[in-house]
Amino acid sequence: MVQLEALEVTDMKTFSDQAISGKTPVAFTELGKETISAELGARDLPHVLNTTPSVFATQDSGGAGDSRVNVRGFSQRNVAILINGVPTNDLENGWLYWSNWDGLGDVSSTIQVQRGLSNTTLPTPSIGGTMNVVTDPAASRSGVSVKTEFGADDFYKISGVYNTGLLQGKFAVTAGLSLKQGEGTADGTWAKSAGYYLGTSWKINSMHRLELFAVGAAQQHGRRSFASNLAAYDVDYARELGYTEAQIFSNASGANAGALRQGAVGGGHDYNPNGAPVTVAYNGKQYYWGGTHSREKDGYINEVVNYSHKPQVNLNWYANLTEELKLTSVFYYSGVQAGSGGTLGNGFTRYTATTPQLNGNINWDATIAANQANMVGGQSVSRAILRNSTNYQNQYGIVSKLNYQITPTLKLTTGLDWRTAEIEHYREVRDLLGGSYYLPTAAVQVSDFWASGMNTQLRLGDKVDYHNTNTVDWLGLFAQAQYESGPVTAFAVYGFSTIEYGFTDHFRRAAGGGEYALESDALEGHQIKGGVQYAFTNDISAYVNAGFVDKIPNFDGVINDSTGTLVDAGNESFVSYEAGVRYQTPGRSFNVSAGVYHTEWKDRTTSSVNTTDDTVTYLRGMNSTYEGIEIESAWRPLRWLRFDAAASFGEWVYTDDVTGEAFNLSTGSAVPTTSRVFIRDLMVGDAPQSQIAYAATVFPVQGLSVKFQGRWYDRYWSDFSPETRTVVGDYAQSWRIPSYTLYDLHVNYNLPISSRRFDVSVFAHLFNIFDKVHVSDATDESAFEAVGLNLAARHSVQRAEVFLGPGFAWNMGVKVSF
């Protein structure tokens, strides 16, 4: 762990199991508030971690909050993300949407990433790592700060924080608010959000203290959901990577299809297939967030708009029961009101190749005119509409930890992690696109409870296609022993978890006449892990850690909520080993850490249900290994100069082919299947397996810092789903994304006009200074954007779908504190 500045270890950081420099035997990196403020800019929070080993964050589709983060080759589904020690990954599928946490960077006190299994006590499977964000505590000094910033793509943001200071020696409040808007890096990816934060502290007496935290952001933004063929964005770059003119411009179909047949060609780096102009005169209302609204943009319709609000409220109780016995409990609530749009119906008119800059986009004017002309009984009936896919969730939980200092060298921590959630999923009519109502088609699920069946007239806000409620009930128990004596520190953790899933289909009638429902059995998982560090001197130490995790499958691995079927994916297992060394000079002007790791992911299973022949097919044993080396260092040879460097080199690979197993759902008996996937020795995609980050910072005058950063990425294979590799003998690697290097510049200056009464600071961030064209995200063998097989080989760039990373961008502003 590299850390030149001291960071205070607070009660919250202790409760969150944050690693401590020089003591905790795990690989970790911690960024303090000063670093976050100096480097994040207007980006989503994970991007500030891109200069740490084995961490890779991208903007993905380019919409505000649509970022993703990958640690040691694992997506954030297998990275435990905590806010103030509370798990925030989705209880159904493990994902996390950063749009829900817009503004979190403004109030983050520290961000710590523990790579690997970590020393976190919670039985949440943190296979790739644990990312823990600790927000600002209620400040003991009163004050106000206001920050305003603006940047590329008409970005503007204003934020403020107010601290009451310590009142009567017992009570303090910190409150923050941020408002932002912008047009986005791609066409139609506009964004609006309002983030808020509240932190309070009440010292009841010498034994008890309460804290209340609330954080959230209500936001909506236009999305670019669909990746495109590379030629859709940049014809010159496509030619540079080997495209022929036929591969670009052929508009034939099938095996002879070129990029033009699949969508736009040369539409520009901001090309977005999920939006297009519309006649300004069209002012049809849209339905979301429980009511009707006007569109955000006149003259433009987004096919996909994301809206969400996910508040998280924590009540923390710290109790010093005795000198040796401490109890810390967090009672929390997290609620989601969210949706993301799309199309429904078969009456859409699309632009043709005669307007290639819009080819693939929906011609809204023609679609609206067709809906309006489709008259039945004096009313226009929409054949094509926009819909929302909604997610309404209420989650409650308790995390409670009892710490007992048994002896001066031995501490025991036990506790529980209880969570329960009810999640409602449905589609609803968002925009009728000129019609009076919509009639469901054969491709749309019709509710068994609709009296008129397929003749049901659906209007704005009506539920359509599906309506389910899923429940998750989780209980985790854990115990940790920590030992510290002389040069030795060690920990050992055991965790147990049990989960029950429930499912109700509000559109499907059960045999008894009520709503169709399913419940799983109670499922059990276990984990055990531990580590030891030995300090040879005050400056040199080494550590080892190891662990085993038996992980309960996510909701979809137990209940297929598309078909309403119980499945049995079984538990996955993970085995991890790690070793590392740390060194720092006596004066702390230089330090370095290095480590190696090996992780095995076993028994990964996917399932598919065929309702036609009443069978379920399992692909069990999609095993993979992840191993590599990580190095991180910092050096400050002079007061005005500092160097930072981080590198990671991995080897992440699938190890075995898989043969399917099929069973009759009614009888449970095995049935023949030819299902098989060929993944042996294929490299794991979705993140670069080699990366180097480096930076030089100068401090020419007091209060001024200028930091120049570079990030190099290589051995980056495009993402793919193992279950899609079904061609016999096809062991070709997925398309390898070309290596690239990006450079950023960060300038921060605390103006010398500052005084005891106020401080004024200015900042500027330049991202991708040299406007490097690069592919940030790619999926191999696209089902929609691939050039035909007669024109391009499998697993080539021509057959991938990609997002280009953002080009040159800037962000600057001023902050005043008083």
C-alpha cells in the first residue's frame, strides 16, 4: 500500500474493516480526500482508481453514471462495494449503478481498494476485491464551502457543504448539496442530477455515540445502450485496423453484410444509435417516476432514458460497553426508484443508407405519423411505443459487530449481517408516440388478469409485458480473530451466509387462481480466509494470505424470473493465495509494495430454460484462473517533486471445456443434449491484463500542484460470454483490443489571497490530452453489429461491437471555503 500522507483511522474506518498501513496482510491502496479532490474532476467515482494496480474503470457506453469497474479481471458483480461499511451491490445480481451515487466523490473522506479476498469480515463474496468508500464525518469546526465547475460538453455543476461545528461539545451536522447538468460525451447523453449528503454525530455520553448518514442522488440521463461496429464511429481508424472497403461499405445482407448494413458508417465518435431528431411540434407526454412529464429535449427523442434515485440512510451506534468490549451497529435503509427505457412493438420506421449518419436510428417522425394514421374506431392505435423497464426496491439491513480485546495482543470480532429486500420489476408505457393507446402483440406477455386479454387498451403508465416481485432474505454471521505482537500481525475470518429467494408473477395465474409464486429453499455459503504479516525491520515487511469461498448463486442462478422456473445452478467456489512485500525508507520519502496472487474460480454455472420442451440445460464447470504480479511505488526526492508508479501484469484464462447437462423440469430425469462450449485456454476478456500507470507532480510554489499522469493498457481481449462459444474446435481468442496510452493533467492551486477567514482554490483537469482514439469496451462476435462471415473471420475487429473511449475533455472550477 502506497501512502505518503497520514490518514486518520476513525471509528467508521475501523468498522468498515479498512486495512492499516504496515499491519494488515492484504494488498490495498487508499486514496485520501485531497487526492480524490485533486484528480477526480467531473468523472464517476471509480475513475480516480485507474492509477492503482489491477483496477480498470471505463465510461462504458458514455452516459453519466454508466461507468463500470473491474478488479483483477473480475467485474463489479464480484467486487464488494461498500459505502460506510454497508454493502451496496445489488442483492439480485451483484451489479452497481454509479449513476445512483452521483456527487459521492464530493463528500468522500477516503476510498480504499483491497484487492483479492481482503480482510473484510462481512460474508459478502469479495473475490476480485473490496472497494470501501468512507464519507465525511460531521466536522468539528463550523464552516461553509461552495464549489462551481464547468467543462466540456456544456457541463456545469455547483455544490456546497455546510458544517455546524461541534455544538455544546456533543452535536455536529455536515450537509451537502450538488446540482449538475451537461450534454454528455455522445449525442443524446444529456444528464441532470441533484445529489445530497447529510452527516450528523451526537455524543450521548462517554460510552455511547450516534451517527446518522444519508446520501443519494436523483438523476436522469440519456443513454447510448447499444455498442456499434467500429466503422460506425471512425472509418479512418477502421481502415487502420485492417478493414477493407467492402467490409465497411457493403450493404448486402447475411454473410456478405458490411458495416454499413449494420448501422451508420463514419457517424463520429459521439454517434448514438439510441436517439434521433424529431419534429419540434411533437409534444407527446412521457411517463416515468410515477407521473407524466414533458421530454427533456425539444426536437430530440431518446430511445433509452435512465432515471433513478437510490437513497441510503445509515444510523450508526457506537457503544463502549467496557474498556475491552465495544459494540458497533449500523441500521440502514436503501430504496431504489429507477427505470431505463427502450422500444416495444413492431411498427418502427428506421432511416435508410441514404442518410448514413442516422442509419440504424429510428425515424421518429415517420413512426409517429404511422401510429397516428393507424385508426381503429375513431382512435389512433400505436404499433410502436417507448417503454420503461422499472426497478422499485426497498432494502433494510443491520450490520452489527462486537469487538472484544481478549488480551493486549488478541482481539475477537463477531457479528451479523442481515438484509431483506423486496424488488418490483415491470415494464410500463413511457411514450405512445402519437397514438391514443397501445394494444399488446403476440411477442408481448399478456396478463392473465386482464379481462380483455390482447384487446386491453394500454395507456401512459400502464404495466406491460411483465410484472414481477422478487424477494431476497439474507443472513450472514462472521467471526474474526486479530493478533498483533511485536513484528507479527495476523487475522483469520470465518463467515457463514444463508439466503432465501422468492418470486411472484403478477401477470400469471396460478393453478389455484391466485398469482403465480415460487420460493427457494434456504441456501448456504461459507468463507474462510486469513493472513500473516511479519515486519523484519521498521521499514521492511512481508505478508501472505489465503482463502476459500463457497458462494451462493445470484437470484438468476436459483429462479429464472423470465419463465418462472426454479433452477439449480449450485454454489460457485473460489480459492485464492497471495504474497507480498513492502518497503519504505526511514524518512518515508520513498516506498514500494509488490505482490503476487493466484485465484481459481470453480463450478461457475449457467442455466437456460426451454418452455417448449419443458427442459432446463446447465453448463457446469466454466472454470478459470487469475494470477499476476502487482507493483506500486511513490518517491518524493525533493520538497517540490514527487513521482508515482503502479503496474500489474496478469494471466487470466479459462481452463476447461464444458459439456451441458439437461433435465426434464416436470420429472427431473436427465434428457439427451448436445450442448457444449469450447473455452479451454481462452483469455478472460473485459479488462486489460497488463497495465502501467505513472505520474510526476511538481509543487513550484506553496499551494500549487501540477500532476501529469500516463496510463498504458495492453493484452486486453474483448468481452464474451463463455456459453456462446459453441462452434466445434473454435479455440481462437476473442478480438484483442489494440494497446493504448492516455495522458491526463491535473492543476490545483490554493490562492495566496486565502486568509484565516476564507480559502480560495482553483483547479483544472485535462483528460486524454492528446485526444487518443481508442477502444475502451468491446464485445466479441456481436449478434447485431458484426460484418458478415464471408467478409471477415470470426473473432476479428470487424465482427466486434465497441464503444470508443472519450476523447480530449476538460473540467475546471473554483472552490471557496469560509
